[in-house]
Amino acid sequence: MPSGGFQPIDGGQMVVRTAVTKTLVLSIFTAILSSFQFGYNIGVINAPQKIIEQSYNESYISRKTPESGSIDVGLLRTLWSLSVAIFSIGGMVSSLCVGVVSQWLGRKRAMIVNNFFAFVGGTMMGLCQVSHSYEMMILGRFIIGAYSGLASGLVPMYVGEISPTHLRGALGTLHQLSLVIGILVAQVLGLDLFLGTMSRWPVLFWVTLIPAALQSVLLPFCPESPRFLYIVCEQEGLAKTSLRRLYGLQDVSDALSEMKEEKRQMDTQQKVSILQIFRSRTYRQPIIVAIMLQLSQQLSGINAIFYYSTDIFFKAGVDQPIYATIGAGIVNTAFTVVSLFLVERAGRRTLHLVGLAGMIMCALLMTVAMVLQETIPAISALSMAAVFGFVAFFEVGPGPIPWFIVAELFSQGPRPAAMAIAGCTNWTSNFIIGMGFPYVADLCGPYVFLLFALVLLGFFIFTYFRVPETRGRSFDEIANAFRRRNPSLLDHEVKASTELDSLGGGDDV
Ligand SMILES: *[C@@H]1O[C@H](CO)[C@@H](O)[C@H](O)[C@H]1NC(C)=O
């Protein structure tokens, strides 16, 4: 899952039990339309790859003189990989702006403005065929990627901030769920039964305007985040009004004092910049772990599946590759739900290791199936099962865990910067996979998943030796775990670093 990232902010200790109001339901539904949009655009280019490629070819021919002939296979592959992968460049750029934009415009207005990107991106992709221009598609994918990068930060932030404390965890997971449903819907609509045909495929991209329009209409009826109104704007009166609407209570003093406590903590904790994170020894070990875990998520090859599974199944000799792709989408959705329960109960490190180990096994099975496919055609069923298992294990570990661990490794001061670094790493490696997979697949033939198995093994070993368990531990305990795993870090350094961490400061130590 290339989902993005801000975890809901830690609240105070007080638990305010409130009913779930209509306003709260409406606001959350409206917000996660963005997650749906994000997921939809991850999945949408998978099933119709062949027909869109054909359309690129026709655009190419129509623009050239008859003598120059049809499109070169290499050029076509480059154009297609670029159309797929440039999405992540847009996401990378905009995910770095989430902090600034959400402070400046507020959460709600930022989401309204973000829909502008969805309208422009969707329109450009929709017009790609009639205007005989694959450049429109590539630019449109970049813009919708920028939309997704912002959404991946704004939605969890807004949902976390409007949810009552006791529901925050449960409601926060709806972002992830809505995202995988978006992927699945895109895959179903991409069937040739629906929109996956030569004449209808542009409609697949016009569909992105529906959630954008719906969200633009509904957002004005949703309250702005009370946390933003109080902590950033210092408008206590407006924050109270917002809380009353969300909780359906007249007396919101409990929730308000929770935010007061948080504001007090934030005022005492200095913010740490991205540069400081890299320069300070305190954060070196944790940030390496954070970066490696993000890499393990993306370089696992999961997006090779989400972007290219139809092509992979086709090459593995599956009869109905598009239906196999939808099967993978269903497995993905089901295991996202499973993982929502697991993550609350089991240790992060354990889940990550189990997920990686499972993915290694499935990648090996996939390799065996693809190698033997020529001799035993029936083995294509095995490659299907292997891909389903691969996706399921991903959702158990490498999908959700990297985000959890980053949030838990860093205290409030350095957390936003650490999250930004993690997000940037995630999108960059997402781009590398989206762009590079078709080339690597060509180069390695049936052994491409063996490559992923090796990479995964590397991450398994790293996680085993270097990643501490974070669940239910304080930042001090985690710092101690790093010291045990890395004896070269001297005692006094760790002591200094723990102190710095509690101060939230920390340049060179
Ligand atoms: C492009 O279309 C032409 C004409 O339909 C066809 O002969 C050629 O094989 C196509 N090229 C590719 C790379 O698909």
C-alpha cells in the first residue's frame, strides 16, 4: 500500500465518551472520499494497460507522416512506465507541502482546494484520447499524484482531529479501508464488461471527477478541525462551536482541556527540522530504521502487483488476467480489515517479520510457477495463489507497520519532520518501482520475483537485527533498545540523546 502519512496526533489522557453524531459521520465520509480517489488512481491504470498502449500507438501514428510507421516498442514502454510512475513524483512533491498547506489554509479549506487538482488532472487524462496526446495523460497523472500526496497527509490529519479520543483509532483506519476499496473499484470498472474497452476507457478517468465533485459539495457542510481552530488559530470560541457540532454536546470542556494540555506540551517541545534529524546523532538510528521500513514496503514489489498485475498474470499464462487482478484487489481489501484487528493486538516488529517472511515464500512460489509455466500450463493457478498470498502477507506487515513504527519511534518534537522524510522515501521508492518494473521484468523474465524475494530477505535480516519492538513502549525504552542493538553508541550519548529527545531539541551531539 503506498498510503501516506500522518498518524493521528496523541491526545491527552482524558477519555471523552460521546455519541457518534450525524455531523461526525458526514465529515468522515466526506474526508475519506479523498482516500477513495487516491486508491482509485493507483488501481485504474492496471487493467486497461493494453488498450491504452494501443491508443498511444494510434495517437503516435496519427501525428506522424505515414512513412514513419507505428510506435517503437521501446518508446511505448517508456511512455507507459512514465504514465504509471509519474503519479509518485507528483505525490512526493506535494506530500512535502502537507504541513505548510494545512497550517496556512486549515484542514478543510486545504481539502477543498486540493479538489482543484483532481478536476484538472481528471480532465486532462479524460481528454488524452480525443486530443491524440499521451502528454496529456502523463501530465494528468502527475497532477492527480500531487492530489494524492496532499490527500495522504490531510485525510488522516483531519479524521484524527475531529474524532473523539475513544474512537480515534477505529475511525483512523477508515482512510486505509477507503483507499483499498478505491483500488478495487478501479479494477472492476476496468473490466472490458464495463469501461475497459477501446472506445470507453477515457470514461475511466472522467470517473475521478465524481468523488471530487461530491467532496467539494459536501465539505462546506463539515466543521473545520477544532484542533486546528484552537491550537493554530487560537480561536477558542470557534473551536467550541466545532466541537459541539461534532460531538452533539453542549458541554465540551473535557475535549477543550485535552487540547489545552496538548498545546501546552507543544509549546514546551521545540520543533525539529528535517536537517536537524539528519545531523543529530540522537535521531540517526531511528531515522535509518524509519527509512529502511519505508523502503521495505515499496521495494517489496507490491506496487508491481497493483500497477502491473494484469500484465504479470497474462505472462504467467492465466486465462482471465483481469479477473485475477480483481481477485488480488478483493484479497487486499479483506486483509486490510484483518490487519486492522491484528495491529491493535500484536507487536509491530513481529507482524513486520511475519509479513516479510510470507512475502518471500510467495515470491519464491511465483518464480517456480513462472519458470514451469511453459511445461505445465495448469501451474498458472499456483501463480495466482502466490500473488494472492503475496498481497495478503503485505497487508499483515509491510503495508501498515512502517507508518506505525515511524510515529512511535519519534516524540512530538521530531515527529513531523520524521514523517516527512518517511513520506518522501515512500513516494520516491514507489516511483522507482513503477518506472523500473517493466524493464526489470523484461530483463529477468520469469525470475523477476526471485529478485524481490532476495530484496525482501535483506529487509527481513535488517528488521530482525535492527528494529526494536515499539508497541506499548515509551521513547526512553525505545532509545535503550537501540543502545542494546548498537553497542557502538556509547552510554553517555544515549543519555544525552534521551534528554534531548525529551527536550525535543538536538543539533550535533
Ligand atoms: C501499433 O499499431 C500498428 C498498426 O495498428 C501495429 O502494426 C503495431 O504493431 C503497433 N505497435 C505496437 C508497439 O503495438
